[in-house]
Amino acid sequence: MDTSVLDAAFWITAGGIALLLVMSAFFSGSETALTAASRGKLRAQADKGSVGAARALKITEDNERLIGSVLLGNNLVNILATSLATALLTRLFGESGVAVATLVMTLLVLIFAEVLPKTYAITNAETAAAKVSPVIQVVVKVFSPVVSAVRLLVRGVLRLFGVKTDPDSHILAVREEIAGALYLGQSEGVVQKEDRDRILGALDLGDRTVEEIMLHRSQIEMLDANTDPDDLLRQLLDSAHTRLPVYQGDPDNIMGVVHAKDLLRAMHKMMFGPSPSPNGLKDFKILDVVRPPYFIPDTTTLDDQMRQFLRRRTHFALVVDEYGSLEGLITLEDILEEIVGEITDEFDTAAEHAVQRLKDGHFGVDGAMTIRDLNRAMDWNLPDDEANTVAGLVIYEAQMIPSVGQVFSFHGFRFEVTGRKANRITKLKIRPL
């Protein structure tokens, strides 16, 4: 090595290479920080007054332009640093300087311009993103014309291979990102299963319809307006519900909904009011105290229906199909149960459709239990695309109405029918295969 070349130009060039490596580290770390930073955390920091976080949020709105600008700057400084190092070491070592420059620059770039800054950035993504945002904002503006041209070229090349790009689409859907984070947090013990289920239940309200969770008409308790008043009172007192639909003649002919308080007040007034009826309750007409029925289509989403319940200040709706026939009923409590789980009171002896662990390793399930409730209770993944209830899933897969004792295996589970009433499966035993 010729020491005469160690002049001022040598040290200036060496200083320039070091500066370029620092710039390369900055670009590498900035790219990692801005792409790895959680937009949710940045938004929270911005709401608290962080100017850097707000700037980082604005920059990351167009990821394609951001990455293009940072990569352009990173490649410029890396190539320039490598070229200077090659020229410098060639002066020192002659023809072997090219090999020495390749080895030295590879190690320097790898350690100090890639691994080190990216490791820091990924560890402190939001903090680093906020700090680098002022400089990166300027870089993006400066390189914007070049990056725009590169974007057009890249899209053209991708289009030749049949790949279509949508610049306005988001790389990650918010709901899927939240769901993935919750499942990951629950598997690592950071998030409780109940908390995960509540949050996901609330997020799912907009994707589910009242038909999926309504009480089917075959299970609805109703009062016939033509029934003797004494029997009406007895039925209402025996019921666990405070609101009951009232029909006249035909169960499809719904006249209204009676509230227990309204019925009892009217009967008490008739019996013990200022002008008591001489015939007792025989003259009582339930249609005088019913409230107008509230009908909704079966395609209404749970999110919309909850808003309607709150706006109308009512908790009870009757569900009808496209022909106007009664399908079932739904209450505000039913929707809330999709978020918080089963709600019981002093009149509920046990939670409806509870899963029971049997001695033979199976799980006893009510046929009317929804697949979603079963999945949530057991952390299973049975599909609910073709059926809402467990019984419906078995009938769909079997393509028949099974008899008691029949066994089926599908979706990784064994299903045994243990109860059937008419054409309805009432009880099943299930276990994973």
C-alpha cells in the first residue's frame, strides 16, 4: 500500500463515505419505522398533540410513494458510497482494491446501514417514525416527480403480467388487522378470551342479520286475543317474558304486543279502580292494552337494528320474510348477547343452549344453539355459511333429517343425534375427531 496517497483528498473521500453510510442508515431505518408503525398508535399520539406522529400519519397515507422515495434515496447513497470506496481502495491496493471495496462495503452497509438501524426502527417503530417524519416529508416532495414516473413504469410492467394495482386500496383491512391482533394476543396470554369475544362480537354486528339470531316462530310464546281473560293472566304469569305477541285467530294475524305491566295495570283498574266491573275480568279485552307491533325484515343487520331499537326506545321486534309472514322475533337483549355473551336473570334457571361436557368425552349441545355461539364457547371453527344452528349444519351436511342414533363426521368433528322432535333435531353429542 502506497502511503503517499493518504492525502487530504483521501480523508475527504473517506469522510464522504462515512456520511453516505449514515444517510443510508437513516433511509433504511426510516423505511422500516414508517412501514412498521401502527397507524392506530400514531393516531393516538397525534390526538395527544404529537406533531411528528400526525406528520407520519400523513406520509404513510400513500405507502407506494413513500417507499419509492425512500428506496430512491437509499439506493443513491449506497451506490455513491460504493463507487467512492472502490475508487479510494483502488488507489491504495491497485487492481485488488475492487475486491477489497466489495468486501468492506458489504460488511459496512450490512451492519451499520441495514441491520442496526432497522433493528432499532422495528423496536421503536412509532417513536422513530415521528422523529424521521420531517426529513422524510421533504425527501418525498423532492423525489416525487421521479417516483411518479417509476410508479407508472412499474404498473405498466405488472399489467403486462396480468397484475392489477389499485393505488387507493389499503394493504391491510382494519377489521382483519384488529381480529388478528386479538387472536394473537389471546394465544400469548395478553388478551383474555372474553375480551376478545366481546370486541369481535361488536365488530361483527354490521355483517350479520337478524335472521341469524332471532327466536324462531315455532318457539315464540304468544297470546290469543280470544282466550278467556283468566287464562290470559295465567299464561302471562307463567311466562318468563314480560312482552308477548298477541294474535287473533291465526298466529300470523299479529294484533300487537302486550307488556306485563300494561296488562296487570288494566286488570287491576278493572277490578279495583274507581268504577270496578261488576262482571270481574269477563269484560276485559286484551286488544285495548296491546301496543302496536313493530315488524322488521329478516335481512336487517344487527348493527342497524340495535340503532333502531335505541332510536325508537323499544326492545322488541317481530321478524317477517319477503312475503310478510312471521319468521320470528328479536329483542335488544339478543343483540347485546352477541357482544357480551348469554344474559340471564332470576327467572332463567340456566343459560339457554349451554354446552355440557359429558363423561364419554363428548359435548352435549342443544340443536337450536347457533354455530357462532358454539364456536365462541368452545373456540372451534365450524362454518356458519350454510346454516345458523348446529342442527341446521347437520341437516345440511347429511342432506336429510337424521334419526336418533345416527352419527356423522365432517369438518373435523363427530356429530351424534341424541334427540329429535318431529322434524327438528333437539339434542346432539359432538366431539373433535
